[in-house]
Amino acid sequence: MTQHTSRHYEQELETLKEKILLLGGKVEEMIASAMKSLLSRDPGLARRVIASDREVDSGELEIDHLCLSLLALRQPAASDLRFIATALKIVTDLERIGDLAVNIAERSIELSEEPPLKPYIDIPRMASAATGMVKEALDAFVKREPRLAIEVLQADSAVDQLNVQLFRELLTYMIEEPKNVSRALRITFIAKYLERVADHATNIAQMVIFMCEGRDVRHPGLRIADAAPEK
Amino acid sequence: MTQHTSRHYEQELETLKEKILLLGGKVEEMIASAMKSLLSRDPGLARRVIASDREVDSGELEIDHLCLSLLALRQPAASDLRFIATALKIVTDLERIGDLAVNIAERSIELSEEPPLKPYIDIPRMASAATGMVKEALDAFVKREPRLAIEVLQADSAVDQLNVQLFRELLTYMIEEPKNVSRALRITFIAKYLERVADHATNIAQMVIFMCEGRDVRHPGLRIADAAPEK
């Protein structure tokens, strides 16, 4: 590789990082706006979140395309190869977080058509914890820093905990009063969507650790050596 | 590439296909067993489904490893590169279908501890439609056959339809009788898991079409040309 192409290659890797951070920022913002539309009962904002999903889709496509072209033209070895393969996987998680923001916005529109059931307390906490995890997982990815990724894994149980707590509370609402059922169900679904955002962040973090260490934290106890072809 | 290494390379691509089909068969079987445990109220079978998730995890790891080694050592060009990049993404979907089978098995154990709420009619239909979609999407992938993938996309709305229908029915159960709420909710969740299995099949099918045609059916209206870097 000449010095010139090598500099160009480095630039393309930088572009890949930037695009992934941009897409991550975009989906975090979509979750935040969907939550804002829920709290302020603003269906117009929810509809803007739904419309903005198209930008995420084109961002995903762009990144896939850049990864394929890096793989085809630069033939990266070892750690860069892992980085690009991980980028290909991460971008799918980001796109699905965008879809979850759309799902939250849809439930927010439905809920804005009925009287409020109860003040939202745990849901905004779940949202900020989950988007914080996404941010940190992407940070771990671009810095190739497994310690940051491990912190993301540790944060996941707090989100699960909030979800369980909220689920119990909403179950009580549903059992006490049949006319609460449909609203409480919609809020339950929003909590599930946020739990899945946190799960995507966890998946990204696990892939980052695997990328950095060649060790599979996705499935503790497994090593690459365990994954030998069947005898 | 010598004739010898070229033959070896072809064999490795065949192995990749076989491993993906095997993993696909494994997760389809997990969904089927989780459903069987639900219908026959067999928590022992559900626990075996949960335990078998470890095999899916090691299968995923194996396939990732094989893809990385094909990318590093064989430097595939054009269509094989797309094929391997798609394999990297597909395997993540398969692993998550395995997780959804585990989720169904967990709800099945909980439901086996309470008296039956109602006979299951739509849920087994959803399960067989969703796993059929997974099978067909993987078939489209290994055969590199976009027409098969398009059929998968068309099947998705039937599963969504069943889910909406079931959701309405369960909502009625919950509203009529508070003591039904927790069981009806668990069944609602199982329907959602199956809907997500179908969504994963849809994702796989979309990636296959993109792989074969370089056209993005994931996001209709978008072309690779649209995904040019920002000005």
C-alpha cells in the first residue's frame, strides 16, 4: 500500500466511525423525541419521529455500502477486519433502535387520544438509561475500548429492573379497573420497547468486547476454540 | 489462486451455507418445541429449550469465525463478499430467534403453573407461519434466489394479521375478567415474540434481496445511489 492509499484508507475508516456515531446520535434523538411526545402528549412530534425513520434507513445503507467497499478495495487484515465486520452488525442494531423509536411514537399517538392514566415516572428513567447505554456502547466501539463496553453490560440489569417494577404496577392498574387495560397495555409495550433498546446496546457492547479481545462475552464460558467445526 | 486453494475456498463457502442452514434448523426446532411445551403444558420440555440456547450461541460464534477467516484469508470479491457480509448479519438474526424461543419457553413455564385460559388456536398458526418464513428466507439466502425472498416478505402481513386478531381477543378476556389479566398478558407476549420471529425472517429476506440485486428492499424507494455521503 502506498503512503497515499494508506492515508486514504485511514480516512475511510474515520468516515466509517463518524457515520456510525452520527447514526447512533440520530436514533438516540428519535427515542428522546418519542419520549417527549409521550410526556407532552404531542402527536405531531410523534409523527415527525415516524417520518424521520427514513433518514436512519438511508444511513444504514450508506454504512453497509462503505463497509463492503472497504472490504473489497482495501482488503484489511486482522483488527481492522474485525472492526469493519462489527460495524456491519452494529448498524443493524442501530436501525432496529430507530424502529423501536417509531413503535414508541405510535403508542404515544394512541395514548394521546385517551385521558392520561398516570404520571410517567419510570418510563423516562428507562429511556434515558437505555439511550445512555447506546451512546456508551458506540463510544466503546469507535475507541475500541472493551472496558467501556463492560460498563454497558453492567447497566443493563438496572433497565430490566425498572421494566419489571413498571410491569407489576401496570398489572395492578389493569386488574383494578378494566377500563385501564388498553392504556396500561400500551405503556407496558413502551417499557418493552425501551428494554429492547437496552438489549441492542448490550448486543453492541458484547460485539465490541469480542472484537477487541477475540473473547466471546456474548456467551460466557465460550471461547473461539470451543467453536471448532463438528467432528 | 491455484486450483487447489480455489477448491478449498469453494468448500469453505459450502461449509458456511451448511452451518447457517443447521443453525436455522436448530432455532426453528426450538420454536417448535417451545410451542409444544405450551400446548402440552410441559415445563420440562420448556426447560430443555432454554438449556439448548447454548448450542445456538456456539453455532453463532462458529459462523462469525468462519466468515472472518474467509474475509481475511480468501479476500473474496464482489458477489462472494456480499454473501459473507450477509452471513455475518443473518447469524445475528438467527441467534435472536433462539432467544425468542427461550422467551416463549419461559412464558410457557409460567402458564403451566396456572389453569388454562383458553384453547390455543391462532398462536400455533402464527408459530408455523413464522418458522416457515425463517426456513424460506434461509433457503433464498443459500440459493442466492431473490424470488424466494420476496415470497417471505409477502407472508409477513399474515402473521401481523394473526397477531392483531389475537391481541383484540385477549384484550376482551382481560377487560371481562380481572383474574384473566396475567395469563392473557403472557399469551399476548408469546404472540409478540412470534411476530418478532417473522420480523427477523423478513429482515433476512430483505438482506438476501439486497445481496442479490444491490437494490435495497429494506427501505423501498432507496437506492445505493441515494446513500451518497453528505455534501
